[in-house]
Amino acid sequence: MLNRGENERKQFVKKFNHFLAVVENIESVNEVTPDLLRELIDKIEVFEGERIPKSRMKSAKIKAHFLGIGALK
């Protein structure tokens, strides 16, 4: 029986190999298309904007299908 750490490692390797297969099929990107986004991104969350003098800032959290979560501001 696999312990939790070994199971997580195997899941990561499986997801990473799938990611590599998707990326290898992309020779060059001239335009970001809906199909490309669906291949690479699982979820995008955009949060309420902050008012800063003379500008407005929003935060977003992007979850890639294979790599986890990254945050953008």
C-alpha cells in the first residue's frame, strides 16, 4: 500500500507528464485562443479591485491543470 507522500509524488509525476505532452504539441503561440487556455488553465479567479489613487488594482488566482496555483496582481 502506498503512503500519502508516495501517492502525491505519483500524482504530480502523472500531471507533469501530461503537461509536457500538451506543451510539446504547441510549436509556437501567435495568439492566445480559447482552446489553448482550456488546455492549460483549469480555473481563473478574479478578486474585487482595490482603489489606489489614480488607478485600480485587481488580483487574480490562476490554477493550471497540471502545475497548481499561482497568484497575479
